[in-house]
Amino acid sequence: MLTRSHILVTGGTGSFGQRFVAHALARYNPQRLIVYSRDEMKQWEMSKRYRGDDRVRFFIGDVRDGDRLWRALDGVEHVVHAAALKIVPVAEYNPFECVKTNVLGAMNVIDACIDRRVKRVVALSTDKASSPVNLYGASKLASDKLFVAGNSYAASGDTRFAVVRYGNVMGSRGSVIPLFLSLAHTGTLPITSAEMTRFMITVDEGIELVLHAFDDMVGGEIYVRRIPSMKVVDIARAIAPDARHDIIGIRPGEKLHEQMIGIDDAPHTYEYQTYYKILPAIHEWSSDPARITGGARVAADFSYRSDNNPQWMTVEALRGWVERNRDQIGRL
């Protein structure tokens, strides 16, 4: 579907966006790939890697600015919406800004994509959107609901929207792995709780889920990647085996265990080999065979949390991943 198409990525200079751009250029040879973001310095640095490649365009703009989005979407067929204000403590202390980007920005993307007759839109979500306890998660839950309902909002138009949801991206900027690597030389690592668990996913696995969503979506689906969990103390042991653990307590807005599918979503959730699919409850879409496509309905009491996950990553596996990807950790 993406081959030789016109693609726009909001938040295109972020952790996901940078890797997705490189992947899409190599795999699909799009006619035009637009990087849409508000950070001119990140765009300037990223543009150096694509100098002379006339497929790649850079658009300074903010998802808060509907007019600018409308202009950037001229002729675009597919959109990946990766722009977000996503650092939990930042969102807690800047709530108005979080809502403007994550909720009002989502509304602008939906409106502009419908008006510009974009074919398919895939929005990135987070495990924190399931039963949220912080503003970031609540804003992304609202965003998810907006994108699902956008399929009705499009009315007779051809624009279709879907969402992908996954957990902690290993090695991304601001995440726990680069933090522990930066502190390993001190001999002490800060641990919020000895029992805390988190989902683990590579950015490439996240990209594959987005690409699958483009191919599979009918409209309104939330795709959840099946990925392993780890205890935060085991992440610390993988990074610095001999370091002392300083228990600092759970920070404002954090959960002890993350959740990607709650029990309330179970009646609308189907299981596949590498992912789950939450179908929209509206319009009886959750019983639509075109959206189910061979999946098996999960049990009525099903939930998908980082502590009840049947898949776990070992300390040795994470240590090997870190060694193989050390030059990329914290850079994306």
C-alpha cells in the first residue's frame, strides 16, 4: 500500500519518526515522504542525512496548527501520527500544553486528513492510555477515542483511521535504558520499586505494527503488539550487574505495572499470533467479520498487563540487545 505513495509523518524527528522514515524510504520507495515537526534544529540535523534525496521533504509545523497541517497534507495519501507530548512528569506539570498537543492536535489531524482526502491514517498510542492514572495517558486515551470515532466523522469520505498501542520503546530518548547506562559508572541506580514491571519493545517492532495496521485496517481498530515484560530491577541488572539499587519510590503519575488492554475491552478484543486487536464498540463494529479477519475472541476476564504477561525478557537477552545497539541507544 505504501509503495510509491505520498506519506506524511507528524513528529517525524522523534524516536519513532526518524527510524520510520529510514525504513519507509528503503522498503517502499515513496514518491514523497514529508517530515512534519516543530523542532527546527532536529529537522536541520535530520536533513543532513537525506541531502540530495528529493523524496524527503521537511515541513516546520505543529499539530496544534490546523491551517499548517492542511497545507502540509496537499496530495498526501498516508499519515503516521507520531507527534505527542509524552514525558509523564512534563505533562503533569504542564497540563494545558499536554491537552493542546495530544487532544486538540489529534482533532486537527483528523479534520485536516478528512478535508484533504487522505486514504489511511495510523496514530501511535501508549500502554498508559489503558485505565490511565496520569494526564499523558488520559490525553492519549482521548486521542484514541477521537481517531476511532474519526471513521464515522469522515462520513461518506474514504479516509480511514486506526491506532497502534505499545509499551516502553527500548533505548529511546528519555527511557530507562539510556538513563541506567548514563549512571552505570556511579555504582548506584535509582529504582522506583523492586516490584515494578514494564513492557519492552524495539522501535523496529513498533514500525512493523504500524505497517501491518496500514495493510489490515478497515477503520477504528486499535492494534496492540504482543511483547515481553521485564522487572525494572532486572533491566538494572542487565545494564550494571554490580550496581547498588537505590529505591526512590514511584513518581507522580506512574503505575507499578503497565496495562495495554483492560478487562472492560475484553468483549471487543481478538487475539492473533503477534498482536491483539481491540475493535470499536460503536456501530456494532466489534462483530464485523471484515474487521475480525480470523482472530479469536479473548476470554471475558482477559486483561493484558506487564505483570500478568506470559512473555518475559531475560537479563541475558536484554544485555545482548544493549551490546548490539549501544551506538543507537539514546540517540533516537
